[in-house]
Amino acid sequence: MVDKVSTVQVYLSDGTELEGKVIGTDPNNDIALVQVDAAKIPGLAYLVLADSSKVKPGQMAVALGSPFGLQGSITVGIVSGIGRSIPGSSSRNMTGIIQTDAAINPGNSGGTLLNSQGEVIGINTAIEASANGVGFAVPIDTAKKILPELLKGGSIKTPWLGIEGMPVSKDLVDRLKLKAGKGVYVVGVMAGSPAEKAGLVESGRNNQNEATAGGDIITAIDSTPVTRVEDILSYFNGKKPGDTVTLSVQRGDQQISVPVVLGGWPDKMPAYNQFNPGNGQDPNQNQFDFGPFHFRIK
């Protein structure tokens, strides 16, 4: 746990104790960059970072860490799923998550998830509190994308658009007579958000809390197709606040391009009674533990 600290103690398997300097953090992706003096570790070997986009379900997964203080523990399983989306410690979902049945417990968080070649495919982050054998790791490609920003120091501000969206489904197309069969339907636009400043149009909801007609459909960002809110969040992992992106939007019968200057993810979400930040979670379901301090995301 490195939140709000500048140094940490790093313990190696041979008993060596080092001071680690926290260089940069990304709370929304549960990642921190810690620096130690490599000169104090003779014969240091480095792990190879794999291409996590090539990870497939069924592959071997090896989790390293110190669950419950048991240093240097190794557990083995398989990659159970890829492309998962789970609530983060903020109101933003973490996307592209790797699911594994390799045992992950408090103390494994921050440890590596390896493939059968010993290459890093992910960083262990959480378990589903209501189940056994359901663990999650942030894909190492996410860490690669944000590494340049982490090296600059400080806490990374995640890009923010400021919409409530839902995937365009066949039922939604039939009910609302939509003109695009795929994309993200804009149900709500937050006040003061980049989406509002760019003029995106929301649909709103009826008395049954159902999306109504008239909302924009985002079909692509910078020509990259999107079909879920998670696709938008994943694309933004390679961006930073202040960057301009171009949304391909279906607005009624028109296909238009909408440039948007991205903002920074707010520390506190502006009040908006319809806004649900894309996680789709029932507050009574799917609680997640972020070891070692067991955050319950509701």
C-alpha cells in the first residue's frame, strides 16, 4: 500500500532490506512505480514483460507475493478469463483485467502474475470477496502504457469524458429505433464535463429508469471502434488529460465527428442523480477485496 507515502520498505527473499522511493502512482489503475538502489543488489536479474494482449484463457498463470505475510509464496493456476472489468478504488472501472484461479490473497496485491515462461503478464490486484478461486490482475500492457507518466513523478490523472453510457444492443435498437447497431449510447452527460463542453447529447431516462430516445451513439474514438464503456476507458489508458480525441458519433440520421479535449478524472464526482460511472454493479453484489486492506467497492 503506497497511497500518500513517499518511501516504503522493500524486503528481498534473501533478507535484504532496502528503502524504496515512490516515484509515481496511478490510483485508478492500482499501479505504483517504486525505485530502489540496484547497486545494492548484486547479480540482480530482471523479469521480462510479456505482451499481455496475447494472453489466452487456459494458459498457465503463476502468482507471486506474500499472502498474509508469508514471503515469497508461489501459487499456480490458469488464466480463467481476459478483458474483465472490475470496480477500482475510485468510481472508475479498471478494464482489460486478467482473471485467474491461481490463489491470490491479501499480500499478493502488487505481486507479479507470470506465464509459463516466467514472463510478467500482469500485476495482482484483487479478489472477488464472495467467491473462491476468482482473482484479478492488471494487464502488464496497462503498466507499459502509463510508465512514461509514472517516471515523471506524482499521481497520474486519468482522462475523463463524463458520460453515462450503455452498449447498443439489438433490444435497444428495436425499442428506440436507433440508426447504429453498435456503439456506446449516451444516456447522461455530466455538468461541466468535457462531454458537455463538446456538445454531446444525452438521452435521459423515463420514470422506469430506462434510457429514452435522442441520445448520441459513440461508435469510435480516433477511428478505433468502441462497443462498451469499457472500450472507452481502455482507450483512455493511453491518453492524458488535455489530449484531444475525435469521437465518431451517430446523431439521429447524421454521422458526425466530435473533437473532445479530455479532462482529468475528478477526485469527487459532480452530483448528477442519473449518473452511474459505467460499472454496472448492483450495490449488493460483487464486492472486491484489494489486499492487504480489503476495500469493499459498493
